[in-house]
Amino acid sequence: MGSENRPLRMFFFPFLAHGHIIPTIDMAKLFADRGVKATIITTPLNTPIILKSIQSFNTLIQIQTIDFPCAQVGYPQGYENMNSIPSPDLIHKFFEATTLLQDPLEQILQQSLPDCLIADMFFPWATDSAAKFGIPAIVFHGTGLFALCAYECLRLHRRYDHVSSDSEPFVIPNLPGEITMTRSQVPDFLKYNEDTIVSRLMIASKEAELTSYGVIVNSFYELEKDYADHYRNFLGRKSWHIGPLSLYNTKTEEHECLKWLDTKKPNSVVYVCFGSVTSFPDSQLRQIAMGLEASGQQFIWVVRKSKKDKQEEEWLPEGYERKMEGKGIIIRGWAPQVNILEHRAVGAFVTHCGWNSTLESICEGVPMVTWPVYAEQFYNEKLVTEVLKIGVPVGVKKWMRMTGDGIKREAIEKAVNRVVEGEEAEEMRNKAKVLALQARNAVENGGSSHSDLNSLIQDLCRRRSPLEEVKF
Ligand code: UDP
């Protein structure tokens, strides 16, 4: 069969965490919609969440499983997702196990010889694996262009080594927009030259950006123009921005909270959620509870805790939920976030600035209270509050490891009210609505993300032709 007659075959290899798997599923759907045969590679315990999301695509998107090699590194069985690591001390073992996925990946690539591999940034070695079989690998970071540029400018210039204290602001060199940071907001693995598996993977992923076929970014040009140009022209990365990927997720879930939202006025509810990994000590959760109550705003608050029988939960002030009845809802566990954000009753989002959450909020025109904790979340905060001006910071001073802390209820109350009430809030909401419209235009026919996607598909089709003659 001639190469022009058969669909492109693309393999997707997301990191084992919800924040990476979710946009990868949306990306696979996007490519499948364009006639690409997509295969997602993952481990057995991550398969159900993917299967559930691709039901209507079952002939176009397939799943290939590889076993999670936990025994080899002494990591307990049954926790194959970053969101379920049983103890924070096991995080490095979890990452170590993921590096052992290289051999099984290579077996799959050798057997299937796809036209392209899209591999997560935490699998930088996948670029070399794909190269062994003449397959182009594309890196998927799952974050935006501002964060990619900010991180690279920080890493290359190490300006934070030349400040007199952790709290002295410095301008990130060579980054458009005169963006300031403090050393305490810089990730530990950068400022302390840590030699851990995660820091090694982070460095290797920067190298993979250059040695791979290019980088796919979940963003759209109009959102981060200066940084899209900077990334391509100044930092020299070949990139395609094809997002927001969440716009391809059109599923409406059933959930009580959506019915509750139906009874509320437009823009009258604050949604509070810190993603799929971040946690807080009980003392911080109590401050959040009191801050929300003091703000007087209605809210939906997602907490990553399960309900313990009928006894009072220590992390909540006594009788809190009863007192808040009608005014606020607490969801323990998983919330239908995209459906909540797109509800007209939701007027603000208190977020940890994970990139998926940030982009989902932008897509729905919802201004934010920014509460970054770790990873690249501090850069996302800068983008939201200083560049786009569609959010206010709650005032986090320090990069932490997945567990946030140190924010008092008064700061929460103040930031929440600032983003909901008054002229400044109105201005932020208007700006956010313009961006939401631009996001939709970007993915429409002729839009910037649509064009980038076309150009990537054309590149891959052109590229495979000469190889195809060898293969067939
Ligand atoms: N999410 C969700 N319900 C929840 C928590 C999170 O649907 O209760 C989704 C959210 O919509 C987003 C992803 O999980 O798509 C979280 O990704 P993000 O990059 O924001 O943060 P991470 O979890 O990676 O820290």
C-alpha cells in the first residue's frame, strides 16, 4: 500500500500522572479526528481512566500496555500513577521505575514502527529510543510557552545565584516582559544543583527539546505571542502550539454540584481546587475553610481527602459544612472540573496554577486567585497575574514540594473578594472573556492552533514518504 493511502500512525506516551494523561488523551482525540491512527502507551493500572475517556473513539485510538517495573526498584505494587504514590518518600523510586520503561517502549516501537512518537518530557530518553528505529520523537511538556521560556532563561543565566537574599527580587534575564522572581520561588532542583532523578530528567528533557523532532505545546499563539516567538526564534526550538487541548474534551459528567450550580446566579460561585497531586496540612485546610467563610462568597471547594465515617474531620472547623449549607459545597476526591468551570454560575477559580487548570480557566473566561505550590506553577502565576492580568496572587512566597502551606485566612479572604467584586474584578473578567474567545478561534478552521496542527501533520506525512519506500 502506498504511504499516501494509509493513515499516519502516531504513538503517545504520557507520563503516569493525571495532569499529563488528561491532555494526552485530548491530543490523541484531536489527531484521531484528523484521521490519524493513535495509540496511547501506558501501564495496566492507568488503562481504565484512558479507556473511559476514549469510548467514542474506540476504533481510532488504541491502548498498548507495558508493565510498571516496580519490583526492580523496590517500589510497592499497585501505585502506578503519581496521584497515588503512597508516601512522599517514594517519589524518587516512582521516577526510577518509570525510567525502566525504556526497554518495553523500544520493543513496542520496533514491532510497530509508528510514523511518530509523542513522548512526555519526563521520558526524555524516549527521543533516543525512537531514533534507533528512525522514528521522529516529539516532546510534550504539558506546560505553556511562558513557563518553558522562563524556566530556560532561569536555568541558563542562574541569576538567582547572585542575589543577597531569598526574598530579593530579580528580573529573569532575556525573558520578554521584565518579569521578576525571588530565589525562594525558584525550584529547589535548580537553585541547589540537586542531583536527583527528577533534576536529571528535567535537564535531559531540555536536551531532548533540541535533539527531538520538536516540541508540541498545549497553548495557543494569541495567549503567549511574545513567548511563542521567543521560544522559537531566541531559544531556537521547533514547536507547534495546538491547544487548548481541553477544548476537545466535550464530555458532560453527571455530578450533584452541577445541579447546585444551576440554582446560582451568573459569576456568583468561586471554584477552589488544587489539581490532582498537591496537598495541604490540616492547619492550612482550616485556614482555607475560614478564609472562604470570611469572604462571604459562595464556593465549591475540592479537597483530596476521603470522608472518614461519620466523625468530624479534623481538618475542618467544627460544624463547618452544616453552617455553610446552601453557601458552599466541599467535594472530597475528584470533581468534574471542566464542567464546573464552564458553568455560567462560576465567577472565579482559586487554583494552584497547574497548566491544565490555568488553561481550562482561560478557556471559560474565569479569572483566578493564584496559589502556586511547586513545579512550574510560579511561572504560570506570573503569566496570569502580570502578563495577562486576569488574576490576583494569594501571596505565596516559597516554592514547596507538592505540599502547600503558610497562607493565612485573611489573605485568602482578600484575594477571593478582589477577584469577584468591584471594578478590578470586572476588568479581569472582561479580559478573561476575550481570551476565552481567542482560545476558541485558535482551534477553529483557519485559527492559529488549527494551522499549526495542519503544518505538523503535513511535516510528518512528508517525512515518512522516503522511509515508507524502505519499509514497504
Ligand atoms: N482535575 C479534575 N478534577 C479534580 C482535580 C483535577 O478534573 O478534582 C483535572 C483538571 O481539570 C486538570 C487536571 O486534572 O485537567 C489537573 O492538571 P493540572 O495541570 O492543573 O495540575 P496537576 O494535577 O498536574 O498538578
